[in-house]
Amino acid sequence: MSDLSHPDAWESRPSQLPGLPIRIPFASLVRGNVAASGPTWIPLVLVLGAIVAVAYADHLVVPLSLIYLCILPIVVGATFLRRVISYGLTVVCVLLHDHYSPKDIHLGLRIFHNLSAILCFALVVYVIRRYMDQREALARTVRQQRDDLLRDVELAAQVQRLFLPSGKPAIPGLEIAGMMHPARVVGGDYYDYIPLDGHTLQAVIADVSGKGVPAALLMSATAAAMRFGASHDRNMLEQVQRLNTGILLASDDERYVTLMIAEIDTHRRMIRYVNCGHNPALLFRASTGTLTRLNSSCPPLGLSPQEICELASADLSPGDVVVFYTDGVTEAENALSEEFGMERLSATVRSGSSLSAEDLMTNIYNAAADFCGDNFSDDVTILVVKCDFDSFSIPRS
């Protein structure tokens, strides 16, 4: 049984109950797109009001025919109302004009004038209807293409997520946590942590210039090349050189990739890294409470055929923390166009250095999100590696 207490029940059909007012189903009189976009009674009231106004003026000015003024309500009706209603209004306008016209006009001339008016009005309605139909067909096509594109982009996002690590490698003495938050459905950031053996982890973070689908495609190619290189070669400098060659072949001159690749060895308690134009990772030393920046030593990948890089290293101690990030963190802006910056990031790392890798990563993201009102203009990627050497018996060579 239908719910007669709901107001939409009265709008959809006339009431059959005695003593209750009959509601006109306005939605059945207007075009489908108009019915879905707002109040349905406004176009009808506008058209009928205009017709009444023209008829009244035609009645007052007897010597002069004002039927041409009916073009306005007829155009509005053809734009907003259904086809049958639109053509019916032409007949209504002509009948009202005929009713208020002088009665001494010859019958044949009167009929000729009325038929001419109906034909002219019908032509106007036909042209307007054709235009509106073509416009609606174009809108449907655009919506369909937009929906197809959104599905394709969502599929691309699902594929892109496959390149991100799905689990954490079990390397004794290391806590690992990473996240990537794209500014759009797909992003140009990438991170990974790849176990090379039972005591060595390779951490990678990269940022493709630009945003959207082009950056995401190049990011996917970079991720696939990194996975392949890590499993076949332990020489980071050669990995970088091959990756640079591949990016040059796969992208145009406007695309490049900043990348930092690091190997953390728990036996040697050492980090060895190559920074190709990427944001400097932060190394927090628990023993002194100081932060060291692991700066870049070579340009981004994809700019020059020859990538001349240097391999740098640093010792690690129990409690030390390495934080990798992309510029989406430091360049997050608040309402005053101030950037989150290195100072705030460094303060967050210091204050959360005693937390787990997962909690510190979450703290960094939340601090940047609170600063910019969770309105990031770029992809945000954070990778945290915490050294927990004291929990395991690790021989130092």
C-alpha cells in the first residue's frame, strides 16, 4: 500500500480521496532533464502566465494584432515542456487570439490568419525542439564518455596500487611503515621496500613530475623497473643508470622522476643510498637527538642520457629513524599560502621519534593534513624505517 502521508504521493498522481485537493503531476508536463534538475511547476507557470498576459493585452488593444508576442511563451514552452504540451500551446495561443479579435473580419481571412499563425508557431516549436534534442543527446554522450573515463581511471588506480607493497618484509631489527595518498584518483608518487636478503632492505621512494594519468603511467613503469632491478642487481648506481635510460625512452622531455634508493643493512648497521634530485630523507639519531639530511647527489632521472651519481652512506644505531617523503608533505599549504616546510616536518619527526614506525608515519601525515586542512594539492607519500637493533642479537661486522 502506498504511503499517502508522504508529500511526493500527492505530487505523483491525483488524489482519489473525496474532500482532498487534487494535485497536478507537474513532472509529467516538463522535459525529463528539467524534471530532474529543479521545481517542475515554474516553467509551466511562466508559460501560462505569459500567454494570459499576451491574451489580455490583445483584448485591450483591439485594432492591433499582438499574436506575434506569443512567440515568447511558445519558445519557453518548447524549451522546458514536453513535446505534446509545446505544440498544444500553439493552438491555445491562436484560439485566444481568435477569441479576442474583432468579429467583423471575413471568415476566410480569419481562418487564413489562424492557420498561418499555427504553422509559424509550429515551425518555431519544431526548431527549438530539434535544438534541445540534439543538446540532450550531446549531454548524454558526454556523460557516457565521462563515466567510461572514470571507470578507466579507477581501473588504472587499482592497477597502480598493485605496484605498492602489500605487506611488510620480516627483517629482524627494522620497523617499516609506508603510505601513499594521491591528490587525484591516480598519482605520480611511488614507494617500496624490497628485502634483498635476511638482513638487508632496499627502500625506494620516487615522485614523477606532474599529476594525473600521465604521471601515473610513468610511475607504474618506474615501479616495474625498480622491482626488476632490485631482484637482478645489487649495484644501486647501475640500477639508477638503467632506470634513467628507460625513463628517457618512455617519456617526453617534460617528464622526469626524482628518486631516492637506499639499502639498510642490519648486520653492518649502515645505510647506503643514492638520491637523484629527491627531497632529502631525514635521519634522526636517537643518541644525540639530531637530524641529518640525506641530500641528493645527482639530478632527477629522465633529464640527461648520462646520470653521474655518487653513492653515500651513514652509520646507524639502535633507535635511529629514517624518514623518506615526497614534496607533497613539505609543500602542503594552509589558507595563508604558507607551506608545511622542513621545520615543521623536522619537529614532528623529533617529537615522535620514540613512537613505532607506523605511528610516526601517521603523525607526520596528520600534522601536514591538519596544517593544510586536509586539502593536499599534490600526492603525499611517507616511508618510515626505524632501527630496533637492541631487540635482536645482530652481529656487527
